[in-house]
Amino acid sequence: MATALSAPVGVEADGTFRGASEAKPRLAYFDPIRVALTVLVILHHVSIAYGGSGSWYYKEPDAGPLTQAILGIFNCVNQAYFMGFFFLLAGYLMPGSLARKGPLAYLGDRALRLWVPLMLFGYLLNPLTDALAARARGEDFLLCLITKIGHNSFGLGPLWFNQALMVGAFVWVYVSRLSHLQGPANITVSVDALWQPGLHARIALAIVGCGALAFTLRTVVPVGQNVFGVQLGYCASYVILFFGGTWGARYRLLERITWQQAWPWLTVSLTTLPTLWIFGYYRGLMGSTLWHGGWNLAALLYAFWEPMVAAGVIMSVLAVARRWYVKDVAWVKRLAQASYAAFIVHAPTAVACSWLVKDWATLHIQRFLIAGTLSCMLSFAIGIFLTKACARMQANRLENVPAPLVTAAF
């Protein structure tokens, strides 16, 4: 693998960069990954309402210990990789887009696709979601909605992701300009020199970096504490995977992952997976807040557990998708195109579905399965409608008008 990475793909003789998304047609096998990750985001948030770990607009009381354990494990494993995977894909597709459009046009496009939906969510969909949650708790929907909007109750909600991607875009544009001023290859060469040994050594180094940075960060900002609407305790892997993706685009790395390279890391992930609960059980730390951060062994284990689980999952998904999803499938492509819009609207739809099914089943786990299924279906249905509506509006405009707001963020 080291030989394969020795000749960067898409770097011209003059030092300009031709990224992954520019050097090759659209990567069809990213489509099912985007759809699956969006579904996981929706299910992750719905599960919180019924006893899963995390914070959400609406939670039902009296979840049984078994339901809390099942949904808690589900969310804990999801958290280890799914948002980091999103950042990896976003970073991977960024250099090619920047190379095609140039810095100003690229940042303008990012602002349209990321910042405008963020504002719409913050000022409209966030109060709507709060009001739906209030109604599900038996409070007055209209009074809550008017109060929230009247008091300018802005909230990022799940669209903290947009805010983070916008920051990443500005940083990457600055780094790209800096590298150009200093000589096109300087920064890239220094990174290449650091990562010479090969793919497995690079992954191991990334795991160590993620774990060490997460542990250090959580001594200051524990998991569960928001700063500017973002849980900084989880951001170590996001940053490393995002900028790892931008570096990997130089070699089209995600397009070269094979099952032979992935299975050792899947073995590591599966071996690592139960250690968190084994340690917690024998040390009496189940339900403890020590995992959230601080100078203790539980926080250290959790910080390194996450990237070790994520490595095998991400590598395996990429390898399987690359091996088996070799051409466009119309309905998968349609869902992938709608996945960003589904992500934007999923908060109010998920809370509305939880309200709708309150009396449909007795057990929390049953309501989770019903509400989760309905939330996914409704979010993607709205996403498809919005995507088609924007496409129709775009078709009636001049060719130089920016792309629709609800096209993919990455």
C-alpha cells in the first residue's frame, strides 16, 4: 500500500490539485453510505426519546433498565463512528470542489448549502421542534411555538454539523492558500513524510491521535457539555477524520480500500467493542459520569475505545461498498440526493412521530421501532419533495445561479 500511495493522484505538474471528486465521475458507492448514515442519525435521536443515551428535544419517562441498556449500547456504538464518518466523507470531497470553483465561489457555495439551512432551522424548525415536544408532553403547542418564535429562541439542534463544516471549509481554504504561497507541495510533502510507513501504520497513528486528543479535550470540556452548540468532547475524531479525508483525497484513498486491508481492523473493532462494558461492570462504573472526562482510567479507556471501534467499521463499510456497489441504482441515488434535506428536517419529524405513536404500544422499545421507522420514512419523503422542488426551481433560473440549498453538504 505504501507504493500505491507514493504517487499522489490528481496533482498536476504545476502543483495544482485535482481532487477526488474532480478527477473522476461521481462515486456511486458513496450513495448507500450516505443514506445509511442519515438513517442512523435519525434512529440515534429517536432512541434518545425512549431511553438511549444523549440529549434530545423529547424524552419519555420510565424506560425500563433493559430498554435503556439496549438503546444505550446502540447509541454508544453509533457515536463512535457515524458522525466521524460524515466528516471523513465531507473532507474527502472538499479539495476537488475547491479546485473546480476557486476559493470565493467555493465559500459562497458552502454558505448557501450550509449556513442558509442552518439559519432556517435555527429560527423556524428549532422552535417548531420545541413546540412539538411540548405538545407530546401535554403542553399547548401553539402557545409554545409563539413564545419560542417571539423570544427569538435560536438553536442549532443537529445542524451543529453545518456550523462545523463551515468552519472546516474556511480552515481548509486558508491552508490551501497558505500552501500555494509557500510553494504548492510544501505542506503536503511534510504530511507525506510523517505518514510514510503504510496504511495500517497511518490508521494506528490516527487512532492514537484521536484517543489522546479526545482524552485531553475531555479533561477541560467533558462529554455532554455544549460549547457554541457543539459537544466539543466528541470533536477530536471529527477534526482528525475531516482533515484526514482532505489528505486522503490526494491519493483517492477511500476509493482504494480493499477487504484485505479492512478485515484486520474489523477484527480489532469487534474485539474492542465489549471491553467498555466489561470494564464498567467489574469496576462498578455502569451509569457513572467518570466516562465523560477527567484524569481517570474510565475516561482514558472511552477516549481510545471510540476510534478503535470506528476504524474497523469505517474501513469495512468502505471496502464492502466499493466491492459490491459498482453502479448507480436509481432509488438509492434518489435517496442519497435527498439525504441532506432529510437530515435538515429530521428533528421535527422525529419528535412528531414520537408524539404520534405515544399510545400505539406499551413498551418503549416497541415505540422506538415504530417511531424510528416512521421518522426515517417521513424525513426522506420530505427530503425527496424538497430536493425535487429545488431542482425544478433551479431549472427555471439562469445557469449561473448557485445550486439548491438542499443538495448534499458533502
